[in-house]
Amino acid sequence: MNSVNKTRIQVLESLIKDEPNKIANLANSSAWLNQCLDRINWVGFYLLEKNELVLGPFQGKPACIRIPVGKGVCGTAAKKKEIIRVADVHEFPGHIACDEDSRSEIVIPLMAGDQLIGVLDIDSPVTERFSEDDQQFLEAFAETLALYL
């Protein structure tokens, strides 16, 4: 990971390390990512409740409130407990279009050990916006955040 992204992780940790409230930490985390990343139109969290992902803190336009596990990019990432990076959402079978301006997406599961907490979801109006470097940074971001949830 490059030095800029290492610094971004350090800033994240400084924002959340002394706050025990999960919602406050998710809110500041989405705001921080919104400042860090260019060419995005939505960044936020969906939290697992029973067998659904429920909208949590985010930055962007109003979003889908509930996503069944296994449906769309978020639900598929949650079911597989794997990062999913989509270059063109129109080519993803079953994509849920909460914002028709979105063209690419990356979803990172938030894990506490082997338990799914929810997902970090980021959309962009640009196709092929998210690189392998972005994925590595966001995976480290999600791992750090999960330590404080």
C-alpha cells in the first residue's frame, strides 16, 4: 500500500479509535472516504440484519433501504463474504440500480472474525473506476474499521 493510503488508514483510526458508537464510526468513515476518493457518487454502509442488508450511514443520493443477501452486488458480496469489483454495473446480472448514474461499483464485506457485519459499498459514475490498488486500500480500510465496530 502506498504512503498516501497508509496515511488515510491512520486518519481513519484517529477518527474512530476512541468512539464506541458503531453508527458514529460508520458515519465518520463514510464521510472520510467521500473526501479521499475522487470520481465517486455514493459511499456508505449496509448492515446485516437477519438475512437482509439495511442501509446505514452514507454520503450521496438517497439509496435503496433493504437489499436481500444474495441479490445485487452488495447482496452477492455479503453472501460470498468476498470483495466484488464491477467495471460496468450494467453487465452484472441482477444489479440493483439505486442510482441510475452509477456505472462501476466495489463492495467490501465488513467482517468480525468470520461473522459478517455488513458491507462497504462505493459507486462511481465512471466505468472501470476501481483498480486493484483501490481494492487493496479499501480492504485495509474495512479491516481497520471492523476492529472498532
